[in-house]
Amino acid sequence: MSDFDAMAAQANRERVEEDADVGGIAADRLRSIIDRIERLEEERKALAGDIKDIYAEAKSAGFEPKVIRQIISLRKREPSEVEELETLLDLYRRALGM
């Protein structure tokens, strides 16, 4: 970036900061919201990587990641909902002769 570009970018930032209310939009508030979302997206990405590593660890220990995912999904549900799903699964299996 040339000195001219750097100076122009700095002048633009200063102008935006001076006009905190641009077109009815509070620029500082909007910038703050966007910054927070970006930080959380970075954290989510890091957490997703950690979760992936744990599934790999489980697989290397002889566990089936697909089954672990199903168990986690079931644990998020209410017990009555899990019971209803299991009942329907059993009914469908019997209907198909499984």
C-alpha cells in the first residue's frame, strides 16, 4: 500500500468516525456489532475444529462417530420425544419386516 493510499484510508476512517450517524445509521454501533459477530464466528470455527478432533479421538479409540452424533442429538431432546421416536422407529421396522 502506497503512502497516498494509507493517507486516503486514514482520512476515510476519520471521516466515518466524525460522521457517527451516516444516513440514519450509527456507524460506531454497526461497527461494534459486526466486530462482535466476526469474533464469535472465529470462536465458532475454533470450537468446530476442537469438536472434530474429539470425534477423531473417539474413532481412534474404537467408537463410531455416527452413533456418538446420534446419541448427542437424542440427549438434546425431551425424554417423551425420544420415546416417541423410538416407538415410531420400532413400528416402521416391524412394518418392513426388519
